[in-house]
Amino acid sequence: MTNDEIQAMADAKLVTNRVRQVRDIFLFSCFTGLAYADVKKLKRSEIIKGIDGQQWIFTSRQKTDTTSRIPLLPTALKILAKYDDNPECLHNDKALPVLSNQKMNTYLKEIADTVGINKELTFHIARHTFATVVTLSNGVSIESVSKMLGHRNIRTTQHYAKILDAKVSEDMAVLKEKLKNH
């Protein structure tokens, strides 16, 4: 997703609590890089003070069982705060009330239609968005991104950097076109 699409989703006036909840959890993943399975299993007790005195997620990835430590950005903290008193979360020591992956993806399609995002929106796109739009394109080192994503090998993370190169190429093609007559 682009920054504009993230903002449009965040600003959207969505009608039902369920759809707002799905949007919040998707955006949480956009700002933490957590995969669906990791957001679903995330416990409140895994959100603790990090080395810098700020709130961090200390968890292990379900897929690879590697440790993932992620400093929480303000957007992610705001989303967590919204669900502080959610009965489901309180009862199960969960950070967020996550629906099934199938339901999340169904609601994401609805949100994309509402907001005017013309791409197939699935939960996994949030993780890609964190890697590319939120971190790498804002100067976070590939090593730090790799560590936060819980990748065992930096080559896995380099895949996201290639996506950025493709975007750079597209952007420069547009610029070349604009500068043609100069």
C-alpha cells in the first residue's frame, strides 16, 4: 500500500464496529510488520519496555520460531490503547481481538471498496507495507527491518528492497516523461 492509501484507510468513516476493528488490526500490522498469525497470538504480556524505555513487542514468529523485537510506533500504540478494555482481549490476555484470517480478508475487500483502493487487499499486504512503505523507504536499515520481521536470513528481507527498486524505476519513468520538454 502507499502512504496515501494507508491514510485513506485510517481516515475512513466505517459503519460497523467489526469493520473498524479489522481496519485497526490491519493498520497495526502495517506499523509493526507482524504477520496475521503473530498478531492473532500476540499477548498483552509481550508488550514491554525496551532498551530505550519505550514500549516494544517481544514475541517469537509462529512461522519460523525466531525472536522478533519491534519498537512500537505511535499509530500502533494508539490502536492498542483502543482495545485496552475490550472484554475478549482482557479475558484471553490478547493485545487485539483478531478474527479468522478468512473473515479479516473478506472485510479488507469491503474496506478497499469503500476507500477506493484498487488492489486486492489481503492481510499479508500489511507486512509488505511495513517493510517497504513504513521502514525501508523511510531510511530504516535493511538489517533492522530484517530483525523486526523476524527473518532468519537477510536475503528474505532483500526481496522487499527489490520491490522498492521497481517503484523507484516507475517513479523515475514518470519524472522522465515530465522532463521530456525541458
